[in-house]
Amino acid sequence: MKFLKLLICPIFFLAISIVISPKEIFASTEFKPQLSWQRSAEAPDRIVTETSIGSKVNDALSLPLDPSQAVFDNGDFTPLANKNVVASGINWASWKQYSSPAPNQCGNVFELRHLQAKFNLSQDFNIANVDKVKIVSPYYPNDLLPINDNAYIYLNGNFIKRVGTSYGASNFGMNGTAPYANETDGWAGNGDLGQTASQYLHSGQNIIDIVAGEFCLWGGMGELELILQLKAPLGPTPFLDLPWDYQSQGQSFQNAAMDIYSFFDHKYPLIFTEPGDAKGKIVTYTGVEESDQVKRYSGHNGYDYPLPNGTPVLAAAGGTASYKYDIDGGETIIVYHESGFFTWYMHLQKGTTITNEPGKTVNVVKGQQIALSGNTGSNTTGPHLHISVIKDLNSNGVLDFDTDHPNGLIDPYGWEGDGNNGTIKDDPWPLFGGIKSSYLWIKPLDPTTGPISQSGGELTGGQAKVIFPEDSTRPNLNLNIYEQPAFNASSILKGISHTFNIKVVDVIGNLITNFNKPYKLIIDYSNFDLVNIIENTLSIYWFNPISQNWEKVPTDLSNKTASAELNHASLFILMGEVKDLTPPTTTINLRGDEGQDNYFRSDVTVSLNASDNGGVGVNETYFSIGNNIDWQLYTQPLNFTQEGIYTIFVHSIDKGRNVETPHSITFHIDKTPPEAKIFIDQDKQDLVIAGIDANQTTVTRADNPTTQKKDDAVYTITDIAGNTLKLDVRERDKEKQDRFKIFSAQYNNDPPILEPSNHFNVLYQGKKDKLNVKEQNFEIKDEVKIRIQYNQKKNQSTIITKQNGQERIKEIKPGLVLLQLTTNKGNLEYSY
């Protein structure tokens, strides 16, 4: 063949993007997976030769792929004259014919190369929805695939189609009119692989193998895109990123996305109305049903991530943010996205939200800080971030708890249950009225993948390394390491690594589970948090799908690595026994001028002291004022200066995440001294002093040290907080007369207030054992004068007053009217 320019655009540069309108959340009926390409090396000893079409295709499939080989080299092996006429921005692969005796002469054998593309289909991708499979170029009409000379196409090890002609045949297909391959012998084959190919697709990794044949001088093949033509529209387009800056923390998306503290419960994600048969169990996106003591917790409607207190929380996607205070979730931000979903962020730190006015909306862009993580809300036992994703079912842009919640709740991790290894095949949430979950993260949770040859191989995926020795298995296999969240087998056996799902597959996707020789799994735990783990109990465990139990594997521990020899592929995790299961205890200390029963007459300083009682150590202490909802991190003593009643709730968390049950103390600040009232006690027929205060008071009498006279006294009125009022009283008691004068009033330790000249005088009448009030007088010099005369026969009282020089006022009231004197911040006041 002559020089043929075969030009097919790479999917990651020129694939058609899906445009989403504000109310349209579905992709088109064509789905284009991203392809990852490799090719066999370009060298005389890295090709296969044949003498007739198809005679050595299997040999070509066995050619080893070279990761260092540029797949689309843009014509490294293309003659310059042809290369220069290619439009810019178009990529293709090229290769020379090593059997050619001279630059302008054809060789005498057919030469074959091996090219391979891998792509992933998530577990929630409905393969039954695929109508046709196509491998095409976007630059050629009618699903044409330009190739020179032949291409043998395999999907997951199954031969699908040969595209091309007999070697040396005349032009075929485009008849020389292809826009980028216009030599007289240029042609393009049909890249529509039809319906048959769809039956070979499967979840997880898929492999396309192409054997490209060339007869004369050089061959070429453009960069292809894969199109899965669907019978019905594909589900929601992924649009979310994790709502914190995991990259600045040195984490990959894969690693950070697996740091899950509590899962979305597919059995019924609403704890308060969870059906009885769903309680106590949680079904995760992996299709595994677990005890809620393991996956925390049954009825959970989102995901919890253990972000430290004060971590910036970012918008997972652009949209419109609004504020809500939720009793369970505390400080909450809800973001409405034009894709037709809401994201709901809970337990945020008070005072840090991008808006705190209900009803007010703020536009945010993806990655913008919307709050700091916190510990607010009644449904939290420590600092973390809760995020829920909810579909706007009525498309009104408002989170409607009658329509959107709970039925619109969706798991952004999708659904991966396939009925294998003890998993549940079908998502139970739609059975309860929920919507089908779809993978909504913009970054894929792809496995780490690499080949295994007969000479062995090794692969590192996240925290784990897998090493296969020579002759442990047959050639042309692929090793896949899937990272999954950590798992706790029990309250005392905790997973400290992620879970690793190790899968080995052949070229057609069959699982290989047993091997000729053991392979080695190595988990480096040098950067793991072992503060609450007994290190010498660390061991690798594997999940037995028959017993549904995690079983211990003999494990070597050396230099902060755990390694085990294994002869089967399964789920593996590094677990260890917990040191400390006992939560810390927090004592509350109140400091101030204290009276009785936590009543204080001064400012109060509250200090919290936490102890882990010989455990792994206290990590954080939290307090909440007035309720056990809005927790704040305790960093220094708290000062209270205003009068009132205060209740402080506290709890601490140790470094092993053991959480103390919240407890509280209530105290009162009362800085106001009591007042006094002086009145006639009818039973005693005497003037007495009592306290006036919001709380209980006591009154004590002591001899007056100033006058040292028999009837003079100092009366001290004390409230519960210890506030006092001291009255210096000068008395003159006679048989039928009480004379009472207040010389000074002293509040707490303030200087005494000298009262103006005053007296309270009561005259009695009748016999000694039958005395009754005859007349009452109260007078403050030059200010107040009042007299009340009682006529026993008429049973009426005559009241005569003179105040501030006014004329006497005469008032008659039925019955005995008693005069009462009260203090008010040092002033003397009367009433009757």
C-alpha cells in the first residue's frame, strides 16, 4: 500500500461534549467511555509476520505491550511528504514495514502489530441498555473507521470483526475521497460493530484488542473513540467533587473518597421513618448488608466524612446556596445545582456559613468555601461533615420536604451490587419508593490496573502492593486493585487500611481466583494512625464469601509493613485490635463568688478538664451553652458576666474516637442584692423586716456595734447567691408603741448609704393580750409624711398624707389599712 493518512481524533481532545440545560439532567443516548491505549513496541523483533490473511492473528495478540511506547506518535514512521499534509491537531499511530527492502519498495510479507484500549463501565451502568457498539473516527461520516490495511477487532477476548480488504487490493470504501486520507489506495472500513458486540461488555474494566496488518512501506490507524449507542437515555451526568481540599492534604480522589465514616443506607435512608425490617442494618453502595454497628448507621441519608473541626467545606459543584438551621444537622447549607440536584451540608461550625439568613441565596462556584466543618446539631457525636444529595423531583429549585425528601435522596457512589460474593444484586432503595442511584462524582473510582505475564509482575494500588512471582499464573492476565472503604469487623477489631478488592482477569474478563504459586500482598502502614491500635495484633484478613466472615491470614510485620502470602484473589484488609474502648471523662469547674446551689454573685469562669483515664489520650473537648446541639470546640476557659441562668453541656473525644456521653451543669449569676420590706406582723403585733428578691432570702439580726443600745440592731438580708443588704436600724420599742428608724443601707461591700432623717412609728390600743393597731406614721424629713388612723368601731382607716409641701389629703378606706416600707437601691418608699 502507498502512503495513507489515517486520522482519528482522541476522545479526550475532540469528543463531543454533552451540554446540560438547567432542567435537563440526562446525557444523550450515546455514551463514550474514555479509552486508555497501549501498543506493542516498534522493532523488528516485536512484530508478527504472516503470509495469508488471519494466519497469525493469535500470535499478534500475544505481542507484549510496551507502556513506554507512544501509541499515537503522529507519524514518527510516516514519510514526511505525507505527514506534512495532515491537518493540525489530528493524531494517529504509524508504523514502518521492516520487510521492505528499500524506502520506496514494498516488503514481501504481511506484518502485524498489537494495539489495546481499556475502558471502565461502572457497576450502575446498565449494559442491557446498549444497542450497538462502534469504534469510529469523528472525522468520517457513516461510522467509518479508517485503517490501512486490515484491522482485527476483539472485545474482551472475543473476535468481533475484520475491517479491511485483501492485501494489495484496490481502493475500498471512501474511493479516495476521505477528507484526511485521499491517496488513490486510501480507504476506510465500517466501525459499526453491531449489536453482537454488546453481549461481551461487562461491569468494571473492558478491553479492546486490535491487530493491525500492513503490507507495504508503512501502516497507520487513527486515534479512535468508542461509542455505546443506548436504547434509552443514560442517567445523570456526574457533576460533584468531594467538598474539601483533599489534594492539598496529599490525597488522591480515590484515597479521599474512601475515607467514609458513615454510609448512605440503601435499605431505607431516613432513620425516623425506617421500616422495622430495615432497622439495625445498613446496605451500602457495594451491595453489602452490614450491621449498623459496622457501617454506622441504619437509616443514614447521606455520607459522613471525619473532617477535623474547622476544615474548610467547599461547594461540591456550582449553584445557589441557602441557609437552614436543622435540629439534627445543626448549621446547614443547601446548594441547588442547575443539574437538578441539591447538595446538603450539615454539622457546620456556627458563624462560618457563607450565609446565615434563611431565605437568602448566594451564588457559589465549584470549590468555593461555604463554611467550616463543625460539630453542631443533636445528631452528632464529634466533628465531621455530612453531605446528602437530593434530586429536585418537581423541578422547582426548592428543596420540598413533601416531594423531594426522602424519595429524591440518591447515593452519589451509585450502586455496585451484582449478587456475587454475598452482595445484594438489586438496589433496595427503589423498592421503598426512592430513585435509582447513579455515580455522580466527576472523577472515577477506577481500579489500579496492570498486566501479569508468565514471568510475573507487580502492581501498587493506593496503600497496597501485589507481587506475582514467575510461573505463578498463565500469561496475558490483568491484575486489578480496587480500593474500598475501611471495615471494622467488630468493636474491638478495627480496619486501619482501606479494603482491597484484588481481581485477576483474562483477556475476555473471566475471573482468575487461584494460582500456581502464592503471590504476596504488602500493605505499608508507616503513615497510618496507630494511636488506638495494638501494633503487634495487626494482621491481614480476607473476606470469605461462603462463611460471610473476615478470616485472619498469617502476616509478617516488619519495618511498618504487613505482608502475606496468598493463593487466591478476594477482599483483603489490614486490621488490628483496639487499645482503648473507654471514653474520656470531663469535669466542669466553676470559679466565682459562690453562694448556695451554684448561685454566684459575680462573673463566672468555667474551665473544663478532660481525662482519658489511662487510655490513648484526650483529643478534643466540646461544649454547648443552653442545649446539647450546637457544640463548640473548647480551647480556653469560658467567661460569663451577665446575670441569668446558664446550662453548660460538655463531652470529650479521645484519640481513639471514643465519645463521652454529654453531661451538663446549671449555674446562676445573680449580682443584684436583695431589698427589704418593713411591715407590721399582725400576729406579733410588731414591726418586722423581710427580704425582697427573685430567689429565697434569709434575714439575721445582730446587735448594733455603733450605738451599742439595747434595741438598735443591724439586719442582714442574704439571697442564695450571697448578695446582702445590711440595714442599720435604730429602734425604740415600748408596750404600746414601735418606733423604727433606718440609719443606713449597705449593699454587698459597697459604702453604706446614709438615709435622710426618717421614722416609722406604730401606736397600739387595747389590753396587752388584745392589742390592735391604732395609728401608723411614716415620715422622711421635708419630703414625706403619712398618717393612718384606724377606727375600730367603724372598722375604717383614715389616711392623711403630706408630700413635698402639698396640702393634706384625706382618704377613708374600709378595714385596717397597713403601712409598708420598702428599700429601692437605697431609697425609702412606702405603700399601703
